[in-house]
Amino acid sequence: MAPKTSSGPGRAQRKGTSTKGRTTARSGGVGRYTAPEQSGKYTPPVPRNVRKSPRWFGLLVLALLLAGVLLILLNYLSVLPGSVSAWYLVGGLVVIFVGFVLATRYR
């Protein structure tokens, strides 16, 4: 025997549903493309001459990276005053870290 389907007038409805059509208007949908300029969601690209870093910025990044490596190297060669110190190592690592942070900002 085939299972009974209740699609007639005696069909039980779930609470909060109706048999009528859609009550709210469709928003968007398939095939309804709206250009980003019209919807207000478009941000124009920044011109290249505005995004360019000054020449000294790249030199500063390189100088910081080299200074950090040199500080650590001179610390372990016992050339710096106060013999081998952990503070020279920390200072060198901080200088290298600042160089890396600035390198991420370079354009």
C-alpha cells in the first residue's frame, strides 16, 4: 500500500505558516545584478602616486635590520662594553622586529 500524503483540506499546518504566497518582497535574487557603484559599496582604488613610500623608508628598513644583526653579532664577539649581556640580545631583536614591521608598510 502506498503511504498517504495529506495535501487536501484536512491537512495539518505548522504553527506560524500560511498557505498564501510570499508576504514580503524579494530582495535581490538570481539574475538581478546591481553594480557596486549603484549600491554604494564601491570604493575606488587609491592612485599609485599616493601609495608610494619615500626613498628613505626603504633605507631605514635595511638599516634597522642590519643594525639589529650587527648588535647581536658584536654582543657574542664580546666587543660591546659590559661583556656578553642578554640586554644586547633583546635590544638587537627589538630593532630587527621594528625593521620587519616597517617592511610590511613599505610600498
